[in-house]
Amino acid sequence: MAGPFAGVASAGRNGELRPGGGYGPLVPIADERDGVVRLHLPKGFKYRSFNPAGEAFTDGSTTPGRHDGMAAFRGPRGNAILVRNHEVNGPVGAFGDPAKAYDPAAGGGTATLEVTRYGRVVKSGPSLNGTQMNCSGGPMPWGAWVTCEETVNGPDVGNDFTGQDNTRLKQKHGYIFEVPVDGRPSGPIRSAGRFAHESAAFDPLTGAIYLTEDNFAFPSGFYRYLPPKNPLKAGRILDGGKLQMLAVRDQPGKDLSAGQPAGASYRVTWVDIDDPDPAFTGTPSNDTAIQAVGKQGRDKGAAIFSRLEGAIHHHGTVYFVSTQGGATASGDTPPSGFGKGRGQVWAYESWSGRLKLVYESPGAVTLDLPDNVTTSPRGTLVLCEDGNGDNYLRGLTRRGEIFDFSRLVPVAGDSGAEFAGSTFGPGGHTLYVNVQSSQGLSFAIWGPWQRGGF
């Protein structure tokens, strides 16, 4: 496989960890904020946690939990402006000012913070409230964060897996929203689809917004939204465009969720979604509603993936993660939900029209259910794990080396706590990352980056 990550095609072929690129053994490191050990990191690295759930923002409102996807933008005096998701489900009421909420009954949304390179909060507060299940998203080069609702809840569909009462919701959910770093967010971009959105990545070459779908129990798809005007010229993402779904050329319905040969590469095409924002009548079940958009694409031959989560654009390529993609390795237990592997990393080259397998986990010990993804200043992928046991931040270098960078100390009372939202701040001095948990919080990590792959 030519180009970036060319060496990755053979990595892990025999189930081995390909060494190199790392920073040495992980050791317990005390949090600079209060001395509690929350992370294991290589020697020489330090971190500070900030803005935990329940703490007051600087505007006086309360920080919600379940910190998730996040991006960093250049701020004043060398600080970073972070726009961070909160993946809160259910009709639990909006955080912040309910009068500004898209749906005053919904508890998810985004917070915007100005933070120093060492994790000290200068300013913080809600930036979008009244949305739901804001999982990940993506940074836009004109200075905005696209946040994605990983749900189709609303008063027009049946209750989801939590059993909470959807009739209490005031608006339909399942959309993407644009959150400017400066200014007020607008409403949902309905033409970009109503489905279990996860991430968004902008391609400046084509003006397309690439979207991932994390449909836990069912097949997922890889989409692109073509706005009516290039967002770089419009200064924002306009509604009223076209939604399409990726298909493998000459192989309709290709199942890419299963194990793939090393270096797999496919020529792709795109099928139109005729009704990206379906109007539901008769209150269909949530399972029916959450498949309505994807089914349109699959009926036209779109490819099948397992749980597409993080996505990032880097030098003409969109890297995206299939959390449960691949084959079940010997000795591993298949995860629940759709997909029986421990994770795949894919690359879509918009300039060549090719989809390439970058990496497929050879087993849970090496890589266990990758979720959010970003790139380091050197082009190494940073993978946040979402496994059932120990969760790591792992690096995947362009030479195919995979290494451990941080281990999360288990969160008491929350076995599902996981890393999320990794993003390097301006200049690459600091890696900001979240812990998605009911007791969520954010970290700033700094140290001798030049020593290893990041």
C-alpha cells in the first residue's frame, strides 16, 4: 500500500505487537491538580486534570458529565480554545440556560473552554445545549466544531435502549450542529441526515463533510455530505445539500465489517440518500428509526461497516475507525453488538477515490476497540480505546508501529469509563484528552514528545 502508513499493511499480520515509536514503560503519575494518580504515562510526562463533572463553569453554571469528543483551536496568549462534547442521553433537562436550548428537555451539548498549556481554565461555559448523545464530531478550518448526535430520539419515535420517555422531548434528534469558536451555534443541519452520527471530517479539496455512523446493534455506513456551497467560501456549513453513502465499486453490499486481508484496497463509488431526514409516523420503534437512513443506502449497494466512530482529515486522507471491525482473534471473546473484531482503522483518499485498510487489530491485547482518533504533529494516529478492561491511549505510526502511551486508572463505580476526545493544542505542546464517565473530566498532558512517535 503506497503513501502514508505504507508500512502498516503488514503490521500485526501474525498477531504480534510491532514495537517501536513509543516512549518507554508506563508508570503511575500523580495529577498536578491534587496529587491523585489517574493516569499511567511514560517517565518525563506530566498532566493536570480540569473541569470535572459537577464543577461550576466560570459563568456559574454546572459542568455536565460524560465528556467526549473535543477539538482544540488557537486562543489568546498561547492558550487553547477547547470545544468539548457531553454525551448525555435522556430527557433530563438542558444544562446551562434552558432558554437557549435547542430542546430544553435534552441534557447533552457542548462546552467551550479557554485553557492554558498546563490545564488551567481561564474561561468556560456552555456553547450548545439541549441536544442529546453528543458523541464526537470534528474541527473545521474556518474555526468551528461540528458536534454529532449519536441517536434518533425524539417525540416521533419509540424509546431507545435506556427506556427513557421520548414523549418528553420537544424536538427531533439525530443531527449534526455547527458550533463556532466565536459566536452562537445555529440549528441542526437536517440534510446531513438523521441517524446515529459519530464523527465529522472536512475535506478542503472537495468541500465535503465526511460522516461516520455508530449504529451499535446494526450495520453502519460511511457518508459524505455535499453542502450547496463550499463551506470555505460560505464560512459555515449550509443546509440543503446532498447526503451520500460509500459503496465498493462493482461489489454492491460489500461487508467490510468482517476480517480483511492485509493491505486491502477498494475503489469506491457513492450512492444518494433520497430522504436524509425521514418523517416518522405512527411512532416506529427506535430500532426501526435508527436504521431508516442507512437502509436507503444499503438498498442501493452501500458497504457495510461495524460501528464507525472517530474520524480525522489529514493531508488529503480521511482516517476513520471501525470499533468492532475485523475477525475475532483466537483467545478473544467477541464483543456484543454488530461486529465481532477488536477494531479496524480505514483510510479514504478523496483524491484517488480509494478506500484502504490501514490496520486491523490482531487481538485485544494489542488494540481493544479503538474509538476517537486524532493525528499528532508527526502524523501518528492517536487512538482512544473503548474496551471492557484496561483502556489505553495508543499510537499508530506511519511505519506500522503501535505503542502504548497512557493507561487510564479505573474510575471507581464506573467500569465503562474510557478515553475520548484526544486533540493536540496549538504548537503541539499539549495533548488534551477526556475521560468519558458519569464522573467525566479533562486532562492536559505535556512532556518530551520528541522522544517518540507523537
